[in-house]
Amino acid sequence: MAPTNLSHRQTHNLLLISKLLNLRDTASPFTLLLDSLEQPATPLLKEYIRRANLSKAHVTYIAFESLRAPRGVDAFISTRGKNPADIIKEVSSAHQAASSSSRRRLIIIDAINPLIHSKRTDAQFHLSTFLSSFLMPQSASASKIETSLVVTFHQDVPSPPTSSPYAPSPFSMLTYLATTVIRLHSLSHILSQKAARDRSLAAPFFGLEEEQDGVLIGKVDKHGGNASAEGLVLEMEHRRKSGRGVLEWYYLPPASQYPPQQVKEIVTLLDDHPLYRPPEEPDTGAGEEEPESTFELRLTDKQRKDREGVVLPYFDAQKGNGPGEGGRILYDMGEEDDFDEEEDEI
């Protein structure tokens, strides 16, 4: 790829992830976070809440697993003992009680898996209808409010069987409805896999993928105690309205490396991480175009003049005294040559 196109892609994708995390212009109404035991989505959810507080957006936290409200949440809704209809009503009541000055709202579902496995959902429950109820405006005033929905799905939790063999699984339904899908990875594991690929070795597996008895979470390599090895990797797939998809890998540093009021963008491309892409060695011979070799390829002035004075074999044949005589072959017969007069006459 040309350097100009590469620079354009990097700038464009950095602006895109900043736009998605800052909830600008409703770039992604429905964002699906795919986490696992190896890398939970909690750090990314806290980053969403931090940026929403900086932009004065109303944050509603729907808790299926959390017991306490995270810092910066405006409305905390516990779903314990409630059916989907009660959850929708409580979210609507929280939005009506919110200040009308906030024109942007962020709704976070900490985990959708308990709702999928819940026995309180009847046969008339549809996951797509439940999620779209948070995005569809309930009144004329609500139509002017920009709402973004962020849902976490645990990949390690198996989905229940569907009622019909032709019905899509909940995971397929969520990935189909989402405008942005973000898979979370541990940076330590990504670096270990890249190091194996650089040595032409098979990439290692971690956690449940190891398929070993008693192993739930893979070993975390500290990479020599380097602080830059901390953080998480975001594998983003963003789908535009035109249908064109954008795929990119990002690095989000841990919250301890920047203040809560940090306004400058902290997310970078994974390719720019110093441990993922080692620094290039300085090119000391940039001005010399000759290849490096153990032989001396340079010629002195005397050697160059001697080379130009060498007469190549049969060079005299290129000198013709008349037209059509150039390119003659001069051949002197030797004693071992057998000359046949009859063939010469033919």
C-alpha cells in the first residue's frame, strides 16, 4: 500500500473510533461488545461512561450482573426479578425524569446473556423488539434526542437452543442487528500470538480454547514487566449506512495511565504500539544505492579506464567497410577442423 493511502487510512480510522466512543452524530446506534473470561468488557464500559460524562450525556445502566452502579451513571436499573416489559417501562421513566437539557443518551446493558437464558421471557419475547424499544422515540420530544445503545455479550457462555431449527441463534441475531461489533482481546495474548507467527510457529491458545481440564483463564505474560504491555485490544467492525464495512484493530491503554478529565484521544492503532511493531533500525546507508556485499564492488579511476580499454572478442566483426558487412563472423580454421570441399561448394 502506498504511504499516502496508508496515512489516510490511519487518520480516517482514528477519527472513526473517536467518533464512536464519544457518541457523536449517533455514528453507531447499536454497539455490540463481545468479551470473554480472558478480557472482560468492564474497562471499555468505564471508558464509555467517562466520555459520556465529559459530553454531558445522560447514562442509563441496565444491570443484569452488576450489583452496584458504576461511577458516573445517572440512572441505575437493576433487573432482578423483572420481566422485559418492566425493564422497558423503568428505562422510559428514567429518561422522562432526566433533564431536558441533555440531548444525548447512552444506554448500557452490562450483559445480555442472563436475559437470553431467563425463564421469565415468554414465547412472545423477541430480542430484536426488546433492543429496538430503547432506540425508537416514544414521543415527539424524544425524537430529537440522540440515543446510543451498548450491549455486552459473553462469548464463553453457550447460547440456549432456539425454539425452531430455522430460527437464528441469539448471537447471530445480535451480530446482524449491531451497527458496530467490537471484540475485546488481551494485549498480552495478542503479543504472544504475534511473536509466535513471527517465528513461523503456531499461535498459542488461551483459556477455554486450550481445551485442558481446569483451565478457564490463560496465563498472562507480563513481557518483562513493561507497563506498556497492559491495556486491551479492540477488534472493530463498523458497518456504514452504505453497507461498506470498516475493519481495524485499536489499543486502549489502562485507565491508570491518563486522568479522568483527559480530553485528548488516547486510543491508538494497534500497529502503532511499540511492542506490537518494534522500532525500525536507523538506515545509515540511505544515500548509497549499492547492495551490501563482502566483495569490493567499487572501481578506482584506473580500473575504470582499463575496463573501457578492453577489446571484446570478435569486436572487429562489427566494423564493416561497406553496407551489409556489419555483423560478420570471423573464423580461423585450426588443424583439427575437417574441411569438406563438397559441402563448401553446396
